[in-house]
Amino acid sequence: MSLVSLEEGGEHDENYIKQPLWIHTCDEVEFELGRVRSRVEELTNTQQKHISRPNFGDEALDAEEKQMEEMTEQITLMLSHCQRLINVISTQSSRCENNSERRLRENTVSALIFTLSQLTNEFRTRQSKYLKDIKNRTSNVDSFLVTTGQSNDLQWGELVDVTPSDEYTMDQIQQMLVNEQTVKEREKEVLVVNSSIRELNSLFKDLSSMVVDQGTILDRIDYNVEQASIRISHAVGSVKKAERYQQGDKKMHCIFCQTIAIVVIVLLIVFTKI
């Protein structure tokens, strides 16, 4: 059995410390996005169960509505928290960050913005659908009350001035109480969902502006890469031209050497004949 030396452990810790700080923030964003997905599914299931219940005014239903309201607020806060963390990553650079690390960080920010935008849009769509279901249920209940003659237009003031021929039974009074409670609960649900949708619209608008800003950064990166490619191409052309000149100089050098050799040989021949 071999033991790990302290130097190796220290080297490992040193490499770990050199890891960019935004990596940990990115992990936190991914974790939060996973929580949001889970909570959105849970809220959707609760909303579907709630909208299919036949009656209002029950304590269990009141607790269910409060739970949905809290879940909606939690999801909205988590989405806003993810947006703030992504903003932190976009500015979380170090002095020793090179171009490759910077491009990696900016591409990571773009991917996280895209994922968060998709998740926000999905939650907004589900909230809009739930709001539509509430309104449809309201129409159905109102139609039923009109058909059965149990209109919600009757107010408590009308009960005070009733004539003996217009006296109401306890069942009718109880039904009016239930109808009034139903209207209040529906109005409360609509207000909560509308508030959630407004906050999501604001968040989605902020994400859109972040996408535009990130796109501008990526355009600058593409421009710099293109300019670097052009400069490299010019440098390659200059090297090839210099190589051709150098090859031409070698040819001239060979011709010069051959000429000198010929002159020397001619002189030797002349001197030998003399």
C-alpha cells in the first residue's frame, strides 16, 4: 500500500485554488434551475387538482390556495436569484484570466441565460394557462347559477328590505354566502396569478436585454477573431514572399559561384598553355 505524499496533496490543493471563482457560481445556478423545474412541476400538479375540485369555501381548499400562492412566490424569487447569479458570473473575471477563459465564461453566461429564459417562458405559459382555466371555470359557474336562478347579483342590502312574499329560506341565504365566498376566492386567485405573470414579464424583459448585451460581446469576439485571422494570413503571405526572395538569392549565389569557377578554370587553362 502506497501513501500519497504531502507535496502531491499540496499541488492538488494549489490547482484547486486556481480554479475560476465563477465555476462555483455556475454550479449554484444549475442547482437553482433544477429546484425551479421541480417546483414548477409541483405547482402545476397542485393547480390541476385545485381547478378540478367541485366546491369552494373548504378549509382544505383555503390551505391549498395559500400553498399555491407561496409556491408561486418562491419560484419567482428563485428565477430572480438565478438572474442575479448570472449577472455575477458575467462580471466575475480575474486579472490573470486569459482570452480562452474569458470566452469560456462568456459562452457559459450565454448558455445559462438561454436556459433561464426558456424556464421563465415555460412558467409564464403555465401561469397564463391556469389563469385561463380559472376564468373558464368562473364562466361555467356563473352560467350554472343563472340557469338555476341563483344569481350572485343579490346583495345583503336586499335581504333587509324583503317583503313577506319575498322571504328567503336558510338554504337560499346559505347559498348566497357560498356564492359570495366563491367570488372572493376566484378574485384572489386571479390577482395572485396576474401579479406572478407581471413579475415574470419583467424578468423575461431583463433576460432579453442580457441576451442582447451578451450577443454584442460575442460579436466583438468574432470581430477580433476575424481580424486576427486576417493578420495571420498577411503574415503567412509575407513569410512566403520572403522565402521566395531567399530562394532567389540562393540561385543567384549558385550562379555567381559557377561563374567564378568557370573564370578560374579558364585562367588555369590559359596559364598551362603559356
